[in-house]
Amino acid sequence: MSRRLIAVTALVAAAAVLTACSGSSTPASTPGGGEGSANADFGLVQEGTLTVATEGTYRPFSFHDDGGAGDLTGFDVEIIQAVADKLGLEVKFQETQWDAIFAGLDAGRFDVIANQVSVNDEREAKYLFSTPYTVSPGVIVVADDDDSISSFADLDGKSTAQSLTSNWYELATDSGAKVEAVEGWAQAVELLRQGRVDATVNDKLTFLDYETTNSPTGLKIAAETDEAGTQAFVFTKDKEALVEAVDGALEELRADGTLAEISDKYFGEDVTK
């Protein structure tokens, strides 16, 4: 803001009177900056608390340890908790089935969804998204000793195991692969380890989670897609101030290494950038 020297002292006095009569002022929001942001007008469901929707059954992102009897934990859970800490807010998790999670957000039951929600044009038309905190390309997974596949073009004529309802099925067939239909990742990777197919195509996060949990697996990534999917926290359109604050917190967590530390815990590498 520009500053001018004003010679007319009467104007200065009048401004001082107006300021004194204006009453108490609302403190400025300080996104990602601790106590100030906790008092900002975020339109929260519960004052001082960030109410978060998550499935609670989506390992490794949102789940319960000890066969479901333990505390809620996971990649997304730890990141949104770290964000709330930066904002000086408590966290209240509402475990919600995926089919009802957006309806609950629309109804104002919670402030944000933290559940590996992919950013796409359709969702962006209706909701606000934070800065992405997960970046995951598609990958070709093969046996460790297989050097015959190093690109998607190399899938032409090869066999892959894929769920017929996934986007990865389309990518595999578009690349010329002969697809063996399976129910999901577990079946696909079992066929691959048995040598019954040459490869499977999936997202990198799925492979990294499997590798971290089951290493050594005897598998490797042979190639990645040029483009990557991104996942972010989701808000209703009236939560601009909250989104700005969350983005500020994520920037701080990225800079101080917290995001990378949480990512390495679950995936063995940084998938947040």
C-alpha cells in the first residue's frame, strides 16, 4: 500500500477519531501460521476443530491397526493431522463410506475430505481442492529378472493382469497387451509372481505400498507414465479461506521435511512432490 505525506492535520485527526470509534477489529487470518489462523473465520463445523471425513478402511491411507481394533492411522490421516497442528486446530475424524463421503461434505457434516481423492475436471467444477499432497504416475510392474519391458510400447504382444473396470486395463490394451482379467491388485501380482503373466499396470503408490509391506517381492517398476495423477484434500466452494490456510500449512510441512518423512514411512520414498 502506498504511503503519502498529508499536510492537512485535520484529516489525520479525523481518521484517528474514526479508528477509535470503530470498535474491536477482527484479527487477520494467518494461513499456516499457528494461533492466528486458529481464530480465522474458516466456517468450521465446530469452532476450533477441523472435522475430517475419511473411510478408515483404506490401507495405507486411512485404516485401523491391529486388525481394525487399533487407533485410526495412515498416510492421509497423519498428513491432515500435521496440517491441523500447523493451524492450531483439533482434529475430529468422521469415518464415512466412500459412496456417502461427498454427500456428507455437501450437507456440511464435515469441513474436508482426506481420503486420497483424485483431482479431476468434474470434481474441480463442484469443489475446491488443496495443493496436491500425493503424486502418482502409472507404472508397469514386472519380475526383477525381466529386462524385456522398459516402455509401454514393449507391452505390445505381452500379457498383463488387470481389473477390467480400471483405467489401467485401458492403458494396457491401448499399449497392445493381452489382458488376463483379475479382481484387483492382489490377484494381478500373484499371477505375475507365478510367471503366468508378463506384467501388470497400476499406479505407483499401490506398488510402493506392496513393496514396503512385503519386501523383498521379486518385482520392479519397468516404466512410468509421463503424466501422474494427483490427490488432494477436498472442500466445498465456500471454504476459500480454509483452503488458503491448508495450502500454507502444506507448504510449511513440505519445506520442513514433514511430508517427506510421512511419505517415506508408508511408501519408502517421497510421493508428495
